[in-house]
Amino acid sequence: MKTIEHKGKTYQVGELYEFSRFGENWFVDVLGGIDQGATYPYKVRTQSYKFIRVCKANLGTIEESPLKLKNGECYRYTDLYGNEHKGFFSARRGVFFRTEGCDAPSECTNIKLLVAGE
């Protein structure tokens, strides 16, 4: 990891910081470098800023929404032991029924709704 010293502090290039041009509105971005003699020394991808501080932002995540299982629909899934199956979901019983038995959705991964032709 590349570091740069500036005015008695060490910064990590490529890490997230909060930046501001005037000390009022702060933006999260990745530090690209520091121009030691410039009025706006802290460089990011598209511009430079005068102020920098440790990133306090709570960065969010983007995740797949849980699949809402529908009664009587056919699904492809991987069971607890890593085996792939196709089965129909029973809302009343709360399981996937397949030829060889049944599986609880909570013990399955990679659950996908099957569409005609699959």
C-alpha cells in the first residue's frame, strides 16, 4: 500500500476518505494522490480538494433480495450436502418436494425459480 506524508500526517493512497473544497460539504472518494504545494492538494479521480478527514460514512451494501417462495412453483436449488435438485414448494408444509424426498428451504442455497424450458 502506497502512503504519502503531508503536513505531519500519513495518508494511504487508494483508501476511502472524506473530502471537501471549503470545509462544509463532504464527499466520500478514494485518495489518488497529494500535490504538496497546491491550494487543493488532495486528489481524487476527477478533481482536487482542500480538506480531507477520516471516512466516517457508514457504507451501505447491496444484496440480492430474498426469493419469495410461491406455493406449487418449481425451483432449482442446492441441498445441505451440495447436491442440485428440482422440486416443488409446498407453502403448507414449508418444504421443497422432489422425487427422492423433501428439503427445507432454510437448509438450501442457490434457490432459483424454474421457468418453462429449463
